[in-house]
Amino acid sequence: MLGPLGAALAVFLVVTIALIALRSASDVIAGVGETAPERVPFLGGYPPDVHAWSRFHARYYVMALLFLAFDMEMVFMYPWAVVFVREGGIALAEMGMFITILLVGVLYAWRERSLRWA
């Protein structure tokens, strides 16, 4: 048998070969005769209306921060589920405090009306 290291190497080689094959197939299917305007990375080949470095409204940054807060909540909840089995009530109280702090932040954002798009 190959052992764990040999199996990992075999998977790596298979994935590398598959990626090269798929990349080559996409180049053949996509075609090479595209003109410069067709290669514009957004708006489907039309000239862009605004510059790529244009500024965004501040509410988009608030929404991004709220997304990160909920994302971090999920990142901490997965290992917590494993620790909860071992620790019990202490882990439940700690997670309750963590979720309460996040809930206070969401309620503040709601009060400031930063969850509205318009």
C-alpha cells in the first residue's frame, strides 16, 4: 500500500492533472479571438460607466462589518459545538454571552437604520 503520504500525493497529482485538463478545455471552448473590449472584466464587454476605484457609500462598509460579525459567529460556533459536549454548562454560558454581545451590535445597527439599503 501507499500509506497516508503516498495517498495524499496521489490525490494531489490527480487534482493537478484534472485542473490542467479543465483549464485547457475552458481555453478551447471560450475561444481565443476576443477583442480588447470583450475582455473587460465587468459589464459584459461594454465600456464601464464608472472608474473601478470609485468610492462607495459608507453604508456598504457597515453592511460588510455586520457580515463579518455574523461570519465570525459561525466560525466560533463550530468548535464550540465540540467543546460543549465536554464542558457543558460553562460553555453554554460563554456562548450565551458571546451571542448577547453580537445581538447588542445588531440592535444598535438596527436602531441606527444601517440595515436599510435606501
